[in-house]
Amino acid sequence: MNENEIISEILRLADERDALILAHNYQRDEIQELAHITGDSLALSMEAARTDKPVIVFCGVHFMAESAAILAPEKIVLLPRLDAGCPMADMITAEGLREFKKQYPGVPVVTYVNSSAAVKAESDICCTSSNAVNVVASLAEPEVILAPDRNLGRYIADQVDKTCYFWDGYCPTHERFTVEDAKAAQAYHPDALFMAHPECPPEVLALADHICSTSGMYTFAQENPAQQFIVGTEEGILYRLRKENPDKEFILPTTRLVCPNMKLTSLEDVLKALQTMGPRVTVAEEVRIPAKVTLDRMLAVPRD
């Protein structure tokens, strides 16, 4: 089959299976084009819980499909590429977090949604890159453990009046983005605004005009009159930025801002998932229930 035939068969099977296709903002262009809904990991998981469709095809990485399964356990959650993992999520385990917590007894754990269900279950509350500061500020305790992303953790710590303890994890894709990359892009495009994801190293964030999540970048680009933007996050975001703002220029400051795991899922993988109804991602109830508590607590935190 050629690409058009594959797409037609995917859409036919999605209709037949009554399936919702979700794609993360970092997926390949053709996957985002195909999906019923695109967005960040938590927004997509919430869509999975909200929809009345019984089948979810999650084009993303493993922890994202787990989050959907946590919030919508009655649904069939398919991850087209079971080997699509997240190196940052793999940098922390439930056992490791339990040991880390022993060093700071009584200190609440705020865990980034970019983590496994088992790690969420060992935490007190979750956060996303867009609500992390509000979540931490909402806690009464003067100390917090922030896991697993040290860069997001330091970004939070700069904005809250709390003592923060960091798990030493990071996103390898954002970590490859250097100060030299940012300065070179700014020198070459002096009129461009530099927007950066908080997973970037602190010294890169210090150069940014605006620090925000992927969803925040879409909003910032649409609302700001600037015509040029340097985009400090994974290159998959460029698809929607350019589609929504055809009159503006979006500049990737380095070719290293590519997540190989996010690029694993192909149209053929989506088709196979719908044909075979697998691979399916599930979360055991003894993990799912405490993990869901951390997500529910996060969702209860007032937004700005």
C-alpha cells in the first residue's frame, strides 16, 4: 500500500473499531496530520478519559499510554510501538524513589508526568511543565522533592519559596541543546523571540524570552506579533506551529532537538495496531489507584 492507502485504511479501521487516535506534539508530521487530537501528554490522557470511544490509539511514548490507562482503565489503550520509551522516565524507578524519600522523611514528592505509573504511585502529587510552579506553590510544606527532571526542578525552585531536592534525571533531547546553540541562533536571527521548554538546561533558559510548555508555545506564537521565533524544544512541534501561523517563521536552533523515541511510530505501526488491537498498555490496580490519586490531586490545583 502507498501512504494514501495506508491512511485511508487507518481511518476506516478507526471508524470500525470506534477508536480515537491521539498524537503527541513531538510525533512525526504525518502522524499529527492523521490524528483526531494532538496535544501534550496529560491533555491527551484527559481526552482519553473524556471520550466515549472504547479504543484509544496513543501515538506517543510508554508513560503517556500508561497515563491514559490510569485515567481510563475501562478502555483499550493501544501503543503502536511498545518500544517507544522515555529515557528520562527510565532514569527513576519506584524503588529508587522510595530510597530517596528516606533521606527526607515527611517531605512531599512532586513528580513530573513524564514518569512511569509505578513512580507516580510512590509520589504525592504530579505536575506538568505548564502547571509545575502552581502545583509546588499549592503545597503547605516548606520542602519538596522534585522528580525526575532536574532542569524542570531548578526552574520551579527559582520561582517558589521552598527548599527543593532534585532527582538527577533529565531529557536527553533537551539536554543536547547548548548555550552555544542558543546564542548562535539569536545572533543569526536578532529579531526572533526565543521560547524554550523548561526541560532545557538552566543556562539555556536564562537566555530565553519566554519559558513555557509545548501548549504554551502554541499560544505564545499565536498571540505575539513577532514574526520570527526560535523554538527551544523537540522539532515535532514545528508542524503545528507552522500550520497555525503560516505567515511566521519558526527556527530550530539545532538539529539535535530530535527525540528518537517520539519518531519511532510510523503510519504502518498505527495501521498494525488497529488491525491486531495491540500492543495494549494496562496498569495493575494496585499501582493504578495510587497513581491516579497523584493525577487527581494535580488536577484539583487551581489554574492561573
